[in-house]
Amino acid sequence: MHFYQFDALKTSGGKTQGVIPAYSRDQALQDLKQKGLHPIRLRQKYLRFSNTGSLFWTINWARDMSFFLKQGLSLIESLNLSKLSLNKNQKQFIDIIINKLHAGLTLSQIFTNYPIFPKLFTALLSISEATGQYAQAFEDYSLIKQEEIDFLKKLRTSLQYPFILSLSLLIMLLLFNEFLLPVTLDFFAKNNFEQHSATRLFIQFAAFLKSALFFVSNISSLLIFFSGIYLISRIKKVRYLLSWLSTRYPIIGPIYLMSLQYFYLKSFSMLLKKGHHVIQAADYCSEALQNTYLKSKTQKIGYHIKLDGKISKALTKELKLSTTIEHLLLTGENTSQLPLYSDIGAQTLKNIYQFKLQKIIAWTGPILISIMGIIMIWMVIAFVLPLYDQVARME
């Protein structure tokens, strides 16, 4: 399905313009003529959206839609009112939704044809169409996606302080190596200063650091390195490898993995509570994951469930869940309360990764400050002590 932007003359007189969806240019021309419009100009329009999984605007839009619907507005009225906070491309997409609704399509059918939202949202809408609770579908989607974004923001925030401290330490050492160290060593040589063990060790450390950081201080090398990383990251297998590594990084990796497990189980529980079949729910939740590695793993969950009928086993194997969570899911499966126990397992994972994240935030700052202090003290001992010795000898 494509989008075509048109300028056309009305039968009643005057000009109009807009965007019309069609599978081809000929179909777009035919649809315009059926509406009594005579096109002057028609060209294909590309609605520019970022990656579908990271469309932050959809969260606010879904939240607004939920609010309008809860206030008693109709679906069409809510859609029109929601355009107030959208940009041009987003408004055009909402206009297309409204046109398709007037043509007799349902929201879930529209979002299937225009997959801007994940299949998880389409699944929530399909249930709401049967129950009439559109507001709840929009609210559920906005809440779970907002939680995902809030976690990523918190993770980035927790790394900002250590990053700034590490960068400050790196810059300090680079400046010392480039400017202060050569002058100091030359001064020592001219005045025949005795180099203590601390001084010799620091000089060796500085020489090693200079060779190690040459790449960092060389701008052309950095540009080549990052350009290469960008080009390589476009390769599908490399993206898969990087997504796998992101779940294996020391300290941060397990926390990130638990957050993905939480979002999957939370969505899985939500869909089961709304009446979706377990295999269908597993497929929808897999599609909503942002990690390429875990997404490919969870896409096999439905197959394993069909193969041996063990839901908890399939979830544990492909999601890399702990034994504790596996026992929770097994209990839910045996007692026919899988939605409830999936929700409990999700909340357990959330509590664990939030606790671990808070510990990292609490400890990284003091540790990096201590490292910086040790290096500063070492620098003082290495270069002030010989000066002090020389002054004492002169006295």
C-alpha cells in the first residue's frame, strides 16, 4: 500500500489537496474520480516515520485517545481531536485511518495494512472491537510502552554520571601525557633529580597509557573507526551479534535481559487475560521486542508449545528465564492460571532489575571517584616527592 499526495479540482469548484492511500497510481486516480475530484497533480508520498519500534509519539497519541474515549467521545471524534498534538505526517496518517473507518474497515484491519504499531497493539484492538472497550486497548498499549521507555531512560541516566567521570579522567590523563609529563621529565633530567620507584612506575604507566590512548586522541582514526562500526552494524548478522552481546555485558547485560523478559511476560499476561490463544499471544509479544537476538529466540516459542504442549518450558528455554520464574509459570500452567502467574513473574523480574539498577547507580560514582583520587595522589607522590627530596638536600 502506497500514499499519494494530490491537488485536485472539485466538481462544485475550487481546489483541494490531501493524501490518498492506494496500491498503484492508477487506483489513486480512479479513487479520486469516484469522489468527484479531478486531479491536477498526483505524486507518491512517503510518510517519514522512524523505526516502528521506537515511535515515541504513538505512546502520547494512544494516551490521548484513551482519555478522549473515556470522556464519551466517539472513535472518529477522538481521532480528529488527537491530531492537535501531531505533526504533518502523523496527521495525514490519522486522516487515512478515518477514511478507512468510513470505508467500513476496523481499526485492527487498518493497522495490519499500515504496520506503524507493533502487532501487540493490533491484538489489543481486535479484542476491544469485540467488547467495545477501545479506551482500554489504547491505555494498555501506552502504559506498557511507556514503562519500556522509562526503563531505557533510567538505564541511560544511570550511565551518564560514570561516563562523565570516566571521560574527565581520560581527558585529564591525555592532557598530562601531552603537556605536563614531557616538561617534568625534561626538568628532572636537566637537574639530575633522583627518580623514586613511584616516579618510575608512573612514567611506565603514562607511557603505556599514551600508546593505548593514541587511537582515542587521533581524530582521523576515530572517524574511520566509527564509520566502520556504522557500516558493519547495517549487516543483519552483525546486528544479531550486537544484540546478543548487549544481553551479555558485565553487570548491565543481565539487567537489560531481565527488562526484556519483564516486558514480554507483562504483554503475554495482558493478552491472555483478554482472551487470546497462548500461541497467538506468544507471537505478538515476540514481535514487540526491540532486541533482535531475543526476538529471534522467542519466535520459536509457539513452535515448541505446539510440539510438546509445555508452555512454561518453552517460555523458560527461549526467554532464558531463571528457575524461580519457571516454577511460577509451571504452577500457573498446572492450575490454569497462567495469566496471573505470568503477571507475578513479570513483576518479580521488574523488582529484581530495578533493585540491581539502583545498586549500580549507588556504587559506580564512588568507585570512579576513588579511582580518580588514587591516580591524582599517585601523580602527586611521583612528581612532588623528588622535588621535596631535592629541596631537602639543598638545605
